[in-house]
Amino acid sequence: MTGLEHFNTLDPKPKLTVVGAGPGDPDLITVKAIKALKDADVVLYDALIANELLDYCKPEAEKIYVGKRPGESHSQDAINFLIVEKAYMYGHVVRLKGGDPFIFGRGMEEIEYAKGFGLETAYVPGISSSVAAAGYANIPLTTRGVSESFWVVTGTKSDGSLSNDLLMALQTSATIVVLMGMNKLSMMAEICKTMGKGNLPVAIVQNGTSSQQKVGIGVAKDLKEIAESNQLSNPAVIILGEVVKYASLTELSTLSNNTNCNL
């Protein structure tokens, strides 16, 4: 029993819109996302969104912080319950999620749950930090003659382990972007060394696109040391590949000497 069994199709038609808030810079929100926020009766928002985005909501809209950081605030089950409960109580619920809701954001899980209770659902894409954080650090994920594709890999699966997709990605020349991987830096460094990629250029971008952005650059075997020397922590994106050399022309000699720097 979920506690939501009393809702039925005779109630006013509720709606859920899952909205991508973008990577951090509030100016990177889409026009469609702003329209959804202006129409929302209730907004359930995550920890990593820019708080300025809530200013788009109408004054009477209920705004509920649901966290989504480890050990903080609501569980996913509690969020699912709130979506349905608030939609039937008030009408239009916007679920505001950092980055893009369909890239390691559980957006589809929430939509499927809401549909199971008869909610109308919609999705508004957001700019993903996997692309934007690299770009704001002057790192192109693809560029002719260097990288023809890129992988986006989760650093922490639901069981807490590192995705095996990293091993497959390292067998290619593609750029690799790792999200939620800061607690796996030592493991990633060892994997890279084992696969002969210890000197692969890497960057760690913390708080990408925001005014608090910090960047550490080095090589894969030194991932842990890069984070420590530059005092980098979550939220951060890890980028592995030759394209990291474009971060700054002045870093080319530094990379070849296997030392670290802070942009």
C-alpha cells in the first residue's frame, strides 16, 4: 500500500512536468522551463539548482526542497509520493532537477510512477553538466582529428560500484565524462594505469558553469592528487581524453611533465 490508493480518475486531472534546471548558471535555463515554472502550483526542487530559478514561480506556488544529496532530505520513494499527492491536491507539479533529468537524473522513473496514478506528464530538457562543465573549462568534448565521440558514464551505480562501461570507454579514443565519480578517483586512476592510460590528460571541474567553478588539470594516474591539491570536491565532473589539452594552451607543457595546476 502506498497511501495514494484513494486517488482516482474522477479527481481533477493532475499534471507532472519534469524540468531540467541546467548545470548551475541560472542563465542557462530554457525558455520552456521558465514557462513551466511560471505555471506550476507546486515545485519540488533539488539541491544543485540555482535558487534564482525559483523567482520565476508565481508567489502562491508551494516550493519544496527535496535535496537529493547523499544522506540528505527526501528518499526517492518520498519524492514520488509527494509528486502524486501534491498534483491531486493542487494541480500542476514541476519537478525541477539539476542538469538534464534524463541523464542520471531518475526523470523517467518519476514520470512512470506519476503515470501509474493517472497524472498527465511532460518533460523539459536541460543542459547537462556533462557537456556544459567541460565547455566552460574550454574543453571541447569532440574536435576534428582528436576525438570523434564521447561517453558519459556514471561513477556510482545504484549498488555503489563503479560502472564497467569505463573499462570499455578506455579502449577507445573517445572523450570520457564521468558524473558522480569523485569518491572513485583512486579506483579510476588504477584502472587507467592498468590499461596503459595513466598519462591520459584529465580535468576535474567543480561547480561547473557557476561563479564558484574550479578546475584541476593533470593526468589520469594522478586523479586523486589533482583533487587534493586543488581542493576539489562534489559536485564535480571528471573529463578524460586528449581534448583536455585545449583547456588552456599554457597547460600543454604542464601536462607533458605530469604536473597539476589550478585554472
